[in-house]
Amino acid sequence: MSVGILAHLLGKQPFRELAAKVAEFHFPYVQLALSKAISDVDFSLGKISPGLANEVGGAFADNRVRIAVLGCYASLIELDDESFRHNVERFKEHLRNARHFGAPIVATEVGVPADRSHLSKHWERLNQALEELVEEAERWGVTIGLEAAQGHLIDSPETMAETIERFPSSCVGVLLDPCNMLNASNFDRHDEIIRTAFDLFGSRIVSAHAKDVKREADGGGLTVAAAGLGELDYPLFWRLLEQYKPHGFVTLEQVTEEQCSAAARFVREGRAKARV
């Protein structure tokens, strides 16, 4: 069973050096957030081209590393017109060029509401953004991966399900990080929340993240950690993931370089057991 890594966790650096470093750690694929991971290229809006994407993607391919997911973490719920348009166009640019990087998926968390008294307006913005992005994704044959996160407009299995039900396109899927759906108030029910996520949108999962979470000593909150170093019911998660999406992409998050080998082994062994 394979496991990848968020490329920027190995340090922001020139793309050829980054590709070689990923290979040194024996990761067969990465999730690549261009501006967070690569130091020697300007990826601002308007700069990405098929040639540039081929150059970067080729460096990873030369090291036998695939780019499984392009991370484009741009808020899609901005109420300011200029910021909203910039972020939507940036995401479109990633979608248009994803295939030249060799990436089938472009992923994002949707954004944190600036004012929760205007949630309906933020939902309108998200729907507007996705209407445009789904059309672009379908045009280029690329999948949009939406990720839930605490504090964001999409922050739970229910809000994720409601969103993707509005956009039934096969080019819209879910990047599932079980820890991102958890907080101090619901952690005791985390098995139930994981099951609910798979019940609601298991068939539309396109990738997953692996990190861990544990209660703080004073019981007042949660702390994130490398996969295998917390309290998440990973046997349940692996069993459901392999049931719904066998051999799907799983990328490590929240690891240091020193933790990479142990965390990768934890994921590979856990997924293998789930398939027995």
C-alpha cells in the first residue's frame, strides 16, 4: 500500500531539489501546493503555463514521483469582489494546467467566513465559485477536491454533503481528512463522525490526508500530531477507506522529516491490514 506526502513539509526549495528530496524519502507521490513548496518559480496569477507545468512535473517524473494532487488553497467565499475574482481565476489556472503537471486533482479548503452573521452571503459566493470551477474542471477533465476544515464554511460531514449534492458533477469530489472534521466538543463521537462521512459521500472521495489528533492534557482542546501518535480510530478509518476507495491516494500531513518513515510505515501497514 502506498502513501505520499504534502511536498512543502520537506521544506520550501527549488523544484528540482524538492523532487529529488521526495524521492530520497521513497514517497511515490505528493500533494503539491506550488507557492508553499517551490522557491525558485513565481506561481502568481497569470504565470502558470503548459511549459512551466511540464518543467515542474517532468522534474518529479524524472525522480519517479507523481503529483497526485495540486493544492490551490484559495478562499472561494470572499465577499470582496476583487479578492473573490482573483481566487477563482487562480483556481481556474490550476485546473487548466493540472494535466501538464501530471495531476488529476486540484484541491482546496473553501475558506473561513470573515463574518458569521453573513453566512448566507458566503454560501452564495461558494456556489457562484463552484458553478464556474465545475465548468472549467469538466472542460479540462480534472477533478476538484473539496476539503472540510474547522472554522471553514465547510467544516463537517453534513456541510460537505450539502455542497457536493448541489454539484453532482463527476468532476467534484472530496479530499477527506478525518481530523479536520473534529473538535473538542465532538471528539468523543469521532467514530460516528467518520462513519457518517463515508455514509454521506464515501463514493465521492478522491484522496485522503493522514494525520492524528489527541486530547490536550487539561481536556480543553485537541492537538494535532503525526499519524499514529494520537487517538484517532485509524483501524476504522482504514477499513472504510479501503472499502469505499481501495488503493486511493493518502498523503501524510503534520509530520517532521524525522517522523516521515515511521508515519509512512504506520499508514502502509494499517491500510494493508484493512484489506486482509
